[in-house]
Amino acid sequence: MRLRVALIAGASLLLTVAYAQALDAVRRLSGPTVSGTITKMSATEVTVEKKVGGAENVPVADIDEVSYDNEPTQLKSARRDAENGAYENALAAIEKIDGAAVARAEIQADIQFYKAMCQAKLALAGGDIAAAGKSMVDFVTKHPSNYHWLEANELVGDLLVASGKFDAARQYYGQLEKSPFPDYKAKAGVALGRSLMVENKFPEALKQFEAVLALPPGKGAAAEAQRLAATLGKAACLAQSGKPDEGIKLVDEVIAGADAENASIMAQAYVTLGNCYLKKPEAKKQALLAFLHVDVLYPSQAQAHAEALKQLAILWNEMNKPERANEVMQTLKDRYAGGAK
């Protein structure tokens, strides 16, 4: 009798687990994962019909990840690799997906987005900007009701900035500014500030970053990330405006206060620190150490890593270490096609 009861309980548990896995899932930043069936999606929210409790609308600004019932295992791998900055691995996984076997439109869109996103991230580190831009614009055009749409607009803007098309980039950043989310408005401000820096308009960029920092403080990791990004932008502008010590002080505060596991912020912080030290002729050793932090600790952050490698190659040559410079240049060529130009 006990054996029979145990077998029935075990079978019931297996069925329960199988059912639980056969659901769409929206992982939230601010609370528990919402599981059920995604019945509606827009650029600003995803609606999940739960097994118990009816429908729940999850704002895009609160979404960490969306996964789908019966999605290809390669997509799961690609999504995880992309989130960790392993863009080449993510692309390799996506290439293994049999697109003809994917019927659900949301899954097809996810495949297209992650492929374009990985291409964009690699292009920003020194790859093919034009090809990545075409893929990303294609996604933006075809999927205006997808929850990735705002992020895709930001990436198109970044690629346009890298191509020197600043006015066009601002139109895409404007989509984030028009969104209902304070975090995305802050993202737009940071992106605009960075584009002004690329144009060497540092006073204007400084005002943009200060405007972001003057916004009412948001809650959660996403809001904090934008505040730190704006602080780093301000530091870079101060250094470029002849105030490197003020910039260094701000970066040191970011490094001291940020989560060391936040690779994106930390990598950008050390790149910014290195660039601040470069504005002090007597501080090349400190600059080199800052860029080395990125190479050793945060190589998964493609764009920051490529920039750090470029500066390391220059600094090693200036310090009469040509063998180290050649080693860095080889890494740059191997990992980031075109990044050594």
C-alpha cells in the first residue's frame, strides 16, 4: 500500500513539474516570476494569463527575461550567453536553431532579436557596423509591438553613433525618451550624452549627464545603473575639460559604491578611470593599471574590453614594452574583427 501511494505521489509530482515547465515565464526585476500563457505583448508591457489569478500585466521596465513554452533549447543557451556577454557563443547557438520548425511568432522574434543584438554588441567592439545596423533596424521595423523594441532602438542609436550619424541616432534614442518609464528616459539621456562626447561636444555632454543625475531618483538596480552611467559620463567630460582629478574622484566613488559583480558598470568605470588618468601626463602607469583591470577582470564586456585593449597597446609601446603591445594587439585582432584599426 505504501509503495502504491509513493508511486502515485511520485507520478503526480512529475506531472506537476512537467506542467510547470510547459509555461511561458516572465522573470521580473522587482518580484517573483510570472508564469502562464503570454496573451498580449507591446513595446511597453507583456500580459500573462496565469493558471490561477487571471491576467497580469508586466511593464517592460520590470522585465529581466522572458522565456516561452517549447522554445528551442538553443535559444535558452543563446539568451543566457548574451546576458553574460558571450556574444560569439550566443550566435553559434542561434545558428543551430531550425527556423522552419519554429511556428510561434514570439519565439521567432526572440531569435531575430538576440541574433541582431549579439551582432550589434560585437560590431560596437570593432565589427561590421553596417551589417549589424541592418539587422537591428529590420527588427525595429518588423516588431514594433515586441517587448525588446525599446532596447532595439537604443542599439540602433548606438550603431548610428559609431557610424557618425548623430542626428539619426537621436531619433532612435528619442523612442526611449518618449516611453512611460523613468529608467528608460534616463537611458536616453545617458545615450545622448555619450553621443555628444563622440562629437567632442563635452560641455553639452556634461549638461546632459547632469540633467540625468538631477532626475528624481528611481528605485532598483536599473535606476541605479543609469545613475552610475551618468556619473561616469560626467567624470569623462570633466577629464576632457581639463579637470581630470575631479573626474578620477567621481570614478573612484562609483567603483567604491557599485556592485563588483556588475561587470557592465565596473568595466566602464575602469575604462573611464584610465581615460581620466591619460589626461595627466605623469599618470600613465595608473592609466595602464585601470585598463588592465578590464582586460583581466571584465573581458566579457566586449565594447569596454576592446577600448581597454587599444589603450593598453599604446601604453605598452610608450613604456618600451613592444612585446606586450604586440600581444595585446593580437588579442584585439583575434577577438574583435576590425577592432585594431
